[in-house]
Amino acid sequence: MRVFYSEKHKLRDAKTELHGGLLVKPFEGPFRAEWILAAVKDAGFTDVAAPDEHGLDTALKVHDAGYLDFLKTCWERWQAAGFEGEAIPTAFAYRRSRMRVPKHIDGAVGYYANSVETAISGGTWEAALSSMDVALSGADWLNAGNRFAFSLCRPPGHHAGIDLFGGYCFINNAAVAAQRLLDHGAKRVAILDVDFHHGNGTQDITYRRGDIFFASLHGDPADAFPYFLGYADETGEGDGEGLNANYPMPSGTPYAVWSQALEDALKRITAYGAEAIVLSLGVDTFEQDPISFFKLKTPDFLTMGEVIGRTGVPVLTVMEGGYGVPEIGLNVANVLKGLEG
């Protein structure tokens, strides 16, 4: 298994996050990728490569062009407006109304945000672009005939919608990787999201598409960020009808219960005829994660990888969440070992 990784992730190093009514040090920081890289190397995954640069052609097939331009220019515009802190929205567009993108950057940040905890700071765009390249290089590894790749993406991506950022996410790495696989010959691709938090951005992108099956196993949105989406009755629309599968689960869910949802999702992915699986891997389902409420244990991640690997379908693993505890690296390494096992 080849690991794709970029040092440019360190350019994304925001200093503030709104949490519990306070501005705190972000739960998502450069330390996450460093812990994970060290652990996967220790586990024997030493074939580590820097990504190729891909440009925005593939991203423009899943994201709005105006949104990507906003991300590219946001920090420069924010500074030019005279703001001293990091870019955090102060107003939001409620999309049911006919709303237009404001000219002022303070309004534009709110127009394109789906949550308020994620500040935009210097280096965010460069890191997000490099994270996308990491995912695309992993997709190219599968396109070359290999069965497994691990794209150590940071910042993560699954909360980034067609034209929305939030949840630490800016470009939807999994969706862009799936598009790359389709562009190179696959007819059907599945995105399997095992992060604790619902992949609301991925659902936004895939909900009306017939060429991507999306399954998400996550904390019940009645009680867990990002709220609003992720209920079981959201099954897709138009060409995507029946191709969206949500598995919301309550606080305290152990692997024995969680794994039943995984088995069902994999049955549906197999029945769909997916030629590749993009695994949105969040290890914030771990029992000690500081911002989640599932109870998976470290050995469970090895079993998870084994179960997914038994499908026989090529798997591109794209890094999503997992916070605050060094065990996130070991848990990621266990999934990779399980896949290859």
C-alpha cells in the first residue's frame, strides 16, 4: 500500500475555534497528520510519496467555481478589509431565500460557511489544495491497477459541500477522488464514510448522482455535529434515488452494534456494483475521542479494515477526522493492516 502525504498540510494552522461559546485552540491541527504518519510508518507502511499537482479541473466537477475562487482569495481579502483575527462568519445566508454572494468579504465568509467553528487563516487554501492533490494521487494509484492506497489528507474534506465549507473542511477530498476514478474509466464508485460525524458535504455533492453510492455511519444528527442532515430517510433524489444510505446511531454505540451498520452498507455497495471504494476514514469513533460519543476500541479498527477488505473491491482510504489523542495514529494503522490482511 502506498501512502500519499504532503508537508504542506502544516500551512493550515488556525489558532482559534469557537467551541462551547469560547475561542479555543482548534481540535484539528498539524499534530494529527504527524501522529498518523509516524504510526503508519511504525506499522510497516513505509512507501510514502509526495502527491503530484493536479490543478482544479477535477475539483470543478464537484464544487462551484465561485466557491473555489472564494477559498483561494479569502484570506487576502480578509486582511485587506482590515480584520485582525482569523476569518469567522458573523452572518449566514439562509438558502431558502433568493440570496446573492456579498461583495464584502465578511458577508462572503458567511455565505459560503455551513458552520462557524472553522476559521480561515493564512495558508488554508494552499493546504486544502495540497490535501486534494494527496487524494487525487491516491486515486491515480488505484487507476494504475493497484488495490490499496492511503491518502493522508489534511485538512479533511467530508463536510465541504458543493459551495460550503465547515467542520475543518474546504475541498471534499473523497468526492474529488471519486470523480477522478470515474473520469478514468470506472462506471460506479462508492464512498463509505466511517467518520463519527455525518458526511454532510459528501451527501450534498452526491445526492442526485447515479454514479456514486454514498453510505455514512455516524452519530445521530439529532445529537451530534453537523446536525440537520444524516437521517435514515434521506435516500437520494433523481438519478441518485436509493444511492444514499445513512446509518445514524446513538451515544455509547459499541463496535458490536456499529459493525452491523458496516455490514449492511457493504452489502449495498457490493449490490450496487462499485468498482472502487473511497473510504472516508475518521477514527473519531474511538472511545477516547474528545468530541464524539461512540465506543470503538483500538482492536476494532483492525477488524473494520478486515471486513472492508473482504469485499475484494479496490480501496482508496482518505483521511478525515480523529482528534486529541495519540491513539488516532494506531487506529488508522490498524485499519490499513486490516485492509491488507
